[in-house]
Amino acid sequence: MEKTIICECGHHNPPGTLICQSCGKPFADAKENMEASMRYEGTARRSQTYNRTAVDKIWNFFSSVKVGIWIIVVILVAAAIGTIFPQEMYIPQNVDPASHYESEYGNLGKIYFLLGFHNLYGSWWFIVLLGMLALSIIVASIDRGVPLYKSLKRQKVIRHDQFLKHQRLFAQDVKGDLGTMKIALKEQNYKIREENGSLFAEKGRFSRWGPYVNHVGLVIFLAGAMLRFFPGMYVEEVLWLREGDTAAIPGTLSEDGQYYLKNEKFILEFYDKNDEQFKDALQNTSNPVPKNFQTNAVLYKSDSNGTIGAGEIKKVKEGKIQVNKPLKFDSFSLYQTDFKMDELNAMSFSLVEKESQKKVGAFEVDLINPKKKYDLGNGYSVNLGKYYPNYFLEDGEPKTKNNVPDNPAFVFEMISPESTKKEKAFVAIKNNIEMEGNRYKVEFAGIKTKNLTALTVRKDHTLPIVSLGGIIFMIGVVQGLYWNHRRIWIKEKEGGLWIAAHTNKNWFGIKKDLQKLSDKTGIVMPEDRTAAKTA
Amino acid sequence: MAQLSSTLLYAAFITYLIGTLFFAMSLSDKKEKVASYSKRWGRIGYITSIVGFALQLGYFFTRWAASGHAPVSNLFEFTTFFGMMMVFAFIILYGIYKTNALGVFAMPIALLVIAYAGMFPKDISPLIPALKSDWLKIHVTTAALGEGILAISFAAGLIYLIGTVKQEKSTRETKWLEGVLYCLLCVLGFIILSVTFKSAGYEAVYSFTGKNGNELEAVYQLPVISAPADSAEVQGGFGPLFEAPAWMKGENAAVKLNTMIWSLLSGGILYGLLRLILRKRLAAAIQPKLRNINPELLDEISYRSVAIGFPVFTLGALIFAMIWAHEAWNRYWGWDPKEVWALITFLFYAAYLHLRLSRGWHGTKSAWLCVLGFVIIMFNLIAVNLVVAGLHSYA
Ligand code: HEM
């Protein structure tokens, strides 16, 4: 049964208290382990006091640093496992992951895939681990932070003899003058309080809040990162755009209009092999080294009441988009992510009379938006019967893989003034199939190509939250690790002064402070009991 | 300019070496008469190290001028910079604690790192578009500084272990400690071999068929122990003793395996020779020299290095990295192996801080954690680049 602990000074302490919150008398076993008891000023922590209900048990579980460390270690190991083989997002887009892992990495790869490690960082259990980390941080911080705060706020100047005696740095019956010590400590930027001939000097208390601040930052960061899974917080789309084309930018439609982008030009530059500065390195590599990927783009916006595609579009701005230099507008950014050089764009052909080899006309097929009919004059014309932009043969049947004109094939119907029936011809790159008895044929005459740019459209409303978390975290770690909380208690006793000192970390630092004090005032240095024990 | 730059780097290297010797002279295994000459040699060592650091700064900025970009963009440049940051971190921590033993360990480790950097191609190379970013410079330099400071915690931890692990009989701890020293000797062995064979102009070439069916060449700068599977010798001398297993499919897997074998062998030979000469465990031989150290203080130094280095590392390797990734790859985090290993390093040191703070892991346990932390850092620096290729694969 928990009971309030009544100290000899008459103070009622909540159950679980290690050091009296009023006079500072250490209870029972706190004396044996003063350094550990001092960590939270000997206060009662919920997790150390209650353990009855399910809530208590969960609370205690997550507030335990041992558990917290285990969570960190499990995340660490999981993260490492995820780097053994490439994650799914880094394998080629066009392969089946199931067979890819096995064919590339053998049986281990297969097991890796079957266990779901190919998508480890997006797996439910990894997210749960991160959630447990956040929960553990929150619980542990409240469990300690609140009582610590209260206790540090109501610190008394005079502490119990036992409290002083069991500090790591302690000296008894010191001859010295409080007045000069006060001045010396003030010079070292200690804040001083006095009461009845006793003195309490303190500095760097704010550093005690460092861990709590950094934990808050971490939790905000994690929360921000998780928000990404909520719709509307995060947009990521890829826009492929040919030179000269204008297209609606996906994800940018809103009440006040739709953004459009025109790709004026895509530029790819390489370093000159004979570049004076980099000659040695460049001549050692076989592949040319790229210097610049750039899209010259124009941004447009439709007016607010215009329906999609209709409405007037107005130029907003022009700009270059380079790797590392995105184009920003509203809450969106456009990043240069990929490109495709020299994609087939148009093919030109001639209609030839086979026997005489005479050209009777010429036409050009736009491979993106082909016309159905090409009038060549003088009664000649060609119809585009079938078009396969990315042709392949399956069971003897021509098919197309997709709409990208990487390997175009056509079925042309040739019409001449004298012919009564349409002559058909199948034309593909390096693969023409002529019908028997055709008088005419379509001959390949030339190509036009265009460059494509791929831009990633991104809006990330989680960024401000994530950044805030990061900043708070950094402030917290620096606060907690670059400063420390140092306290010196001096109490007047019959035989002389009792001096005790405590710091939450950096004993070297506080000893230096005491050394300075001793140099200035001539008092003896308090002894470091831990050092004495190990030496 | 490029010539001046490499001259300065050599000069810095030699100066560090001399500084290390001065620090070594400051150690005394006698109980009496410590203060005077120990202090003097320590001071001289410290000043020499600072001079070396200034020279290396000279290298850094002249190379920057020559290439037009901060010289942290390939493995040679980055590793050299990391060594320089180790020296810088040492200068700071020695400034606080004035512990000569730290110089005897931290400086040679920095020297090894810089010498190891010299094994990578040193040409001034142009930047590919993704690397043209101020944030990248800021990220890489800050991360290296953080890692340099964390490396000092390794040096201090190592001194702690060598000074305190009981050497009367062989235990698990003495074995692990010898293992750590052996690893350092492997790096040394690799450097000695590489320099020897490079100055002799050794080169062997094997041709083989890559996994995509293309013809590849494996170029060896060390005698060939392991040739690529199913390869033909184009130009060679010694070897091969065996062919690398076929599952090692990476383009340079066989060459890397060869390098690995040589490192382990040469490390073994060095270790064996030292054992023969000293007739005891290496750590046991060094221990008496460390008689005057204060283990408590070294524990404190190693913790302090983590306390100082952890925020710097976090800022450089995670936060600045995220900002750069956001600008360059349009997302602040992409689970690229190098990123993940930076996160692992971060988590590891977070665990270290919690273990120390709440579970009282001081002294020996804490020192071993610092050793492990350094292993993780080096793994990220070297192995992730050479083995697990990611977006960051500079070379
Ligand atoms: C990756 C995650 C975490 C990071 C980066 C982190 C960071 C830190 C840092 C830098 C400190 C200060 C350490 C020092 O002053 O030596 C600290 C203290 C602390 N952390 Fe964490 N932490 C993390 C997770 C956790 C978790 C999961 C728990 C849960 C048990 C936890 C509980 C604590 C406690 C109890 C303290 C001591 C607070 C005090 O001194 O009053 N931390 N943390």
C-alpha cells in the first residue's frame, strides 16, 4: 500500500519519493546511491509508484528507458537489414520484384522478398515501431519531466546534512569565509541564494530541460513525417513533357485555376574532355560526365472560373529548372528528375512506284497525334490503317506495348488515281512487309526527334512541421549536451563549512569551477568520492 | 595550384607524423618525475599538430581554388577531409583536457585515415549536376566534423580499454581488443602494400563477361589472388591463386575481394611480427606506457566527445542532408543506404547516451560502445560506398 512519506521535518511527500522534497533528507536506500537518486531530484515518478491497473502497466512499460533503448535498437537493426539488398523503389521499374530479387540475389534474395524486406521502411510493422518510439518518448518524458520541473522550482537553500554528505563532491568542516566565496562564485556566473548563513549556488538549470525539448522536437518530427500519409498533405506527380508541348501540371488544380507548363527546350550538357581543370579525371573515364540537365519552362495559369482545359491561360513566369534548382510557385515545386533524348516524334515517307522507282509523293506522320489520311496530290493519297507506336509481335499478331513511339509500325493503305482497290503495306523499322502484287510502296524518308523532360511536381505541407521538429530537436540536444546543471551547497556548521556539489554531467567541469573557487578563497577542494574509489 | 595543394597535403601528413612522435615521447611509464618532461613534449606535440592542421587547411583551400568547388566531392577528398576533421576535433578536446595519451592514439588514427584516402584516385574531378549545391558542401563538411569528433571518443575509449583491461590472462575482452588493433594494422598493411606496388608500377588486367553479357575488365593494382570468375588474363604477373565465386557479380567484386584478402594478410603479418618482437599481446605491451593515465578522465573525454559530436553529426549528417536531398532529389528522405546508415549511426549514439545516462554504462562498457560506434561510422564511410552502392556513390 502506497502511503505518503512523512519526513522528520514534517513534510508530506508523495509515495515513491527518494529525497524529501522540503528539507532534502535522503530516505532509506537513496543514500547508498545518491548519484542515481539525484537524477530526478529524488522525486516520486508515476512509473515507480503505481503498478496496478492496465494503464499503469502500459505506462510503466513505455516509460522505462530500458524498453526505450530496445525500441531504438530494434529500429536500428531493422534499418540495417533494409540496406542489405536494394529496396523496391531502387530496382528497375519494369521488372517483377518477385522474380527480380531471386534472379539477382539468389535464395537470400527470395527470402528477403518473401519476408517483405524489399519494402521494409513502408511496412506496417516498421511504422508501428516508429509509433512505439514516439509513445515511449512521450510517456518517459512526462513521467520524469513533470516531477523534475516541480522539484527544481521549489528547491530550498538549506539541505539536510545527509543530503550534502552523500553527494559525490563533498568537504566537511572547511575553514573559509562565505562572503568571499559568494563573490568568487558570482564571478563564475553562478546564481546565488542565501538563507541563515547557508549558501546555494546554481547555474545552467535550463540545460535540464534539454532532453525534454529534444524529445518534443522528435515527436513533432515523427508526427510530421506520418502526416504524409494523409490525403492532401502531400502531392507527388511526375510530368513528362516534350519540347514545345504545354500540359496541365498534375495535382495543381484548385478553385482558383489550374497551372500549365510549357517545355520550351530541354538541355543536356557534358563536360569537355579537354577541359583544362578536369582533364586528368575526365580522360580516365570512358563515359562522358554530365554537366547540366535543364528545362527551359514557361508557367501558365488558367483563370479562376475557367473549366479545366478551357478558359484563358495566362503566363505566370518563365524559368530554368535544373537539378538542385527547382522552380517554385505557390506551395509547389517542380524538380528536374529525368529526361529522354531524341524520342521519335515524326517520320516522313515517300510513296514510290516500285517498277520505275519514281517518287509520286511524300508525307509526314506525326507519331504522337497521327492523322488518318494523307493527301499527296494528283489523286494519290495514303491512309493510316493501323498504328502501333511501340510495336512487337505476339503469336504472329502485331501489338503495341504502350503509346510511346519507341518502335513505331504502321499499316498504310495506298491509293492511286489508277488503282481500284486499296493496296496495303505493313511498315516498321527495318521490317517492311509487302503484299504481293502491290504497285506502290511506302519508303522511309527521314525522322524528326524531340527531347523530353521529366519533372516531379511536389507539394509537401508536412515540411513546416518536420522542419519545426528538426529545429526544436537541435535546440534541445545542444541545450542538454553543451550546457550542464551545476549546483554547490554551502552550509554553516559548528566545525566549519560543509560544501557539497552536484552536476548532472561533466564532473570535470564542475571540479574546475571548484578549483577556481579554491584558488580564489583558499578553501580546500571537495573530494571526488567516485574517483577516489576507482583510483 | 593543384601541385601546391598536394605538396601541402604531404607536408601536413609528415607534420602530423612528427607530432605523433612527440606525443609518444611524452608518455612515461615511470611513476616519478612525470610532470616536467611529459608536459613539455605534450606541448610540442600539440603545437606540431596545430601546424599540421594549418598546412592541411592550406591543402584544402588551394584545392578548392584549383577545382572551383569544395574538395569534398569524391572518396579521396572526403576521406582526407574526414581525417582533417579528426585532427581538428583532437585539437579541441586536447585543449580542454590536455591528455597526452589522446595524441598518441588519435593522431595515428587520423594519419591512417588520411593515408587511406591517398589510395583513391586523386584527380580533380568535375561535379555532376546533383552534386552542385551549397547545401551539399555544408552537409558533407558538417557531417565529417561530427564524425571526426565522434572518432575521438573511439580513440579515448581505446586508450581506456588498453589501459584498464586486465592482461594477466587471455579473456574475451583481451581477444576483442587485439582484434581492434589487428583491424588498424590491416589498414596500415593495405597502405604499405598499395604504396609499394604503386611505386613499382604494378598492374594486372583480367577480362571477363559481366552479368549483362558485356565485356568487362578488372584492373588490379595488387598481385592477383582472386581473379573474376571465368576470366582471362590480359596482362598480369603473379597469380591468380583462385577465382572469385560466381555469385560475386559486382563489376569490381573480384578486385575488392583481392584487396580485402591482401589487407587481412598484411595485417596478419604485421600483427604476427609485432607479437614475435614483443612476446606478448599488443595491448599488454602498450599498457605499461599508459600507467599514468587517469581512466576516469578518459571515460569522461570519450563521453564528452560524444556529447559534443552527436549534435554536430545530427545537424550535418541528417538535418543538412535532408535539406540538400530536398533541393536535389525533391524529397528530404529517400531511404538510400548512405542515409540509412547515417540514421543508424544517429540511433546508435542515441542508445549510447541513454545507456550511459539511465543505466549507468560507464567505463568499460561505454568504451566498447565507442569502439562499435566508430566501426559503424567507418562502415558508412567506406563499406557503404564500396559495397552497397547508393545515390551517393561518388566514384
Ligand atoms: C531516437 C530517439 C531518441 C533520441 C535521439 C533521444 C535523445 C536524447 C538525448 C540527446 C538525451 C540527453 C542525453 C544526455 O543528456 O546525455 C535524452 C535523454 C533522455 N531520453 Fe531520449 N532520445 C530518444 C528516445 C528516447 C526514448 C524512446 C526514451 C524512452 C524511454 C527516452 C528517454 C529519455 C530519458 C529518460 C532521458 C533522460 C532525461 C533526463 O535527463 O531527465 N529517449 N534523449
